[in-house]
Amino acid sequence: MATYMIGYDLNKQGKNYDGLIAKIKEISDGFWHHLDSTWLIGHAGNAITIREALEPYLDADDELLVALLTKGDWASFGIKESGATWLHNHL
């Protein structure tokens, strides 16, 4: 299973984005969420499929990036032990 990074800027103040977060969790086969607007998820599809699943939960002025991650090529700083363990097991 591939691991994808989802990053977003939600630019409308006061809007409830609970639906977006619920959808990310729903489409993932395991996830990592230790940074405010960044998720790493396991997913059997491709980046376009993920983007299309999330688009209905975004406003026109929001920004979204979905990118496939390469196993074995990552680095971090200050990540909690539970987050680092997930990264070591999945990347």
C-alpha cells in the first residue's frame, strides 16, 4: 500500500472543516497526523482519487496538495515518539 501526504491551507476563517477531516480518516488505511495541516495516509488508489474525494469539503480559496511519498527517504525533527514510530513503520 502506498503512503500519501495530504497538506492543506484552509483559508476561510470560522468554517467548520470537520467533514474534511472525517473524509481523510474514512479513505485512509491507517494515518499519521502529528502536524496541524499535514496528514500521511495509506491508500490503495492514486493522488487524483484522494484529491477528488476531498474536494467537496474545500472552499474555492482553500489549497490542497496530495503527494506520493517514497519509502526510506524522509527526515524529521521534534516529532513525538508515537509519530516517529508510525513513520519508521510506514516510510
